[in-house]
Amino acid sequence: MSLKPGDRVRVKDYSDICKTLDANNCCEGLLFSDEMKEHSGNVYVVLKQVNKIIDYYNKGIRIFTDTYILDGVHCEGSAAYPECDRMCFFFWKKHWLEKLD
């Protein structure tokens, strides 16, 4: 499945997403956080494909494959870091999305 900006996608059911996760709730090294669960089953538009980012924690560039940002879907700082106002975009693996249309 190839996705591009503007494509409509549905976030798969959480039970299907769990099948892609390891013991650390990661798929190919990318975390599926508790805050992301509420988006299961919802339809969104792909905003951008993520290929690389600055990784401040590890002090370098992190390379991604098959990873996307969905328009308007971001962390509210509601679970692990309730005081955070940063509103970071969630990163979504293609394995967690279904292309529509």
C-alpha cells in the first residue's frame, strides 16, 4: 500500500493493530501509544509521509519507512505526560492504516 498526502485512511481496529506490536508496543521500532487507541476505526486524511526526523533524545537523525502523519491527529498530553502542551503529531505505520476509496 502506498499512501500520499490527501489520501483518506481508516485507522484499523485496535485488536488488528495489536497483532503488529511487539512486547514494547512497537511496530518496526515505532511506539503505538495509549493515546493513539482512541483513533481506532476513525477516518482521516494523510497529511505527510515521514522519512526522517531530528531525534533529540538520541542526538541524531532517525530514518523512517512506511510512516505517516494524519491531518489533525496529535497528542493532547493526556496520559503519560498530562502537563505537556506541545501537541506532537502521532506517527502511524502503514500496517495500522487502511486506504479508502
